[in-house]
Amino acid sequence: MSEKINNEHSLLHHLSHIVPNMLQLKHQGHLPEFVLHELCGNRCFKLEKAAYFVDNPDFDCLKGVAGYFRDEEYPDNDSIWEKPEEFSTHMSKALFNQQIKSFNRGSVRKDKVDDAVLVKEMAHQFSFKNYNFYSWDMKNDNHGIFLFELPQDPSLVDGYLKNGATILSFCPLF
């Protein structure tokens, strides 16, 4: 089997375990941080930086939900699901995650602002350099936005990252 096929197999295997892990922590208030950490880590998409936002036009709110920065990642990636309290404590102290979670403004969907215009502003605000984003409609008229720094090997994100990012839609928002 070629290296690319092995990498894809490993990635898909890891992605398939995220949802069962989510179900174990279904009442965890910071579940998006767990999922984002998994998506960005070395066993998945190997991203340096990523942020997840949700826009709700009904409540006129665009809110940062979770942020990941490799320099602040949890040191024992294999145990985040087994030690959720320790992971949550670590993430509450992670500066980039705090910055993303404190982001709050009026809905851009309500004002019919193009996602690309908004993302350009957010990328600048949060020091993303070589970035891309995905956005998608969610239940309850919410709209998800996943902003990320492009990895050194973009083949990792081709075809799978957008679908992986939509897993965040199943996390409760608090």
C-alpha cells in the first residue's frame, strides 16, 4: 500500500472514533474544544492553528466557540478523552483558545455579509497568515465557520477536512 493510502486510512480510522468519544462526554460543556483538538492534532489533519465560530442570525450573534494553536496544545494528546477535566483546565488557560472564545459580534448572516469578507477580517485579527476556511449551514439556522492555517502538506485537507470540521456541528453550544 502506498504511503498516501496508509495516511488516508489512518486519518479515516481516527475520524471514525471522534463521534463515539463525543458520546462519552455528551454533557461536557467544552466538547467543541475536544473535537477541534482531535481534528488539528498529528493523528488527523496536522494543523498549526484553527478556530471554530458559529453565527446565529435569530439571536444576532457571531460567537467564537473554540480555538487551537499547536504551540498551546495539550501535551498528552492520547488522553484528552480519558482525562477530560485536565484537558478542559489546560484549554481554559490556552491564550489562543481564550481569544477565540471571547470573540463576539453581531451576526453577519443577518446582515448578508459574505463569509470571505468576514473571514479575511478574522484571519487578520487572530494572526492567521496562509489560511483557508470552510462554512456550512447547521441546524436551528446556525452557520458554522472553520478557519484554519493551511498545513505544509495540503493533501491532508483535500476532500476530508471540511467533512471532518462539520462534526463540530454536533457539539452542544453553551
